[in-house]
Amino acid sequence: MERAVRKTLEGIVMSNKMNKTVIVKVEAVVRHPIYKKVVRMFKKYKAHDEKNSCKAGDAVRIMETRPISKEKKWRVCEILKGEGVR
């Protein structure tokens, strides 16, 4: 049996002050259904960072995973650009 494709999102690390956890801000550009104006919407996710390698301002890709804690259901799978890239 094959595993389903997991959701991935790209965003910017807002905070890395918690141990092994980062807060990632993901931006979506959507058109308002009535007024047709293009609106930027933001959502923040708590993501698991096993090696504490992300810094604030890094662009990262996060992947959906099993619940790690009450609010953490995402994990950092790749650092796209920033100080944490090695």
C-alpha cells in the first residue's frame, strides 16, 4: 500500500525561540469572491525543526506529518535560503 502524497508549503521563519520548534508564516494570494480584489492572506504554522538549524528570516519548505504535539503537525523538510543553509 502506497503512502499518500503529503502537503508541502513554503514560508518564512518568523521565530525560532522555542527548542526544536519554529513558527513559519505562509503567504497566499487569493482573489476576493465578491470584490475581485487580489488580497494577501497569511497563516502561521508551528513546525518541528529537529536540528535547530533554522534562523529567523530563512525561507523554508514544511511538510505535513503526524501530530508531534498539541499544535505541531508540520516539520521542516528543507531550508531554501537563508543563514541556515549549509
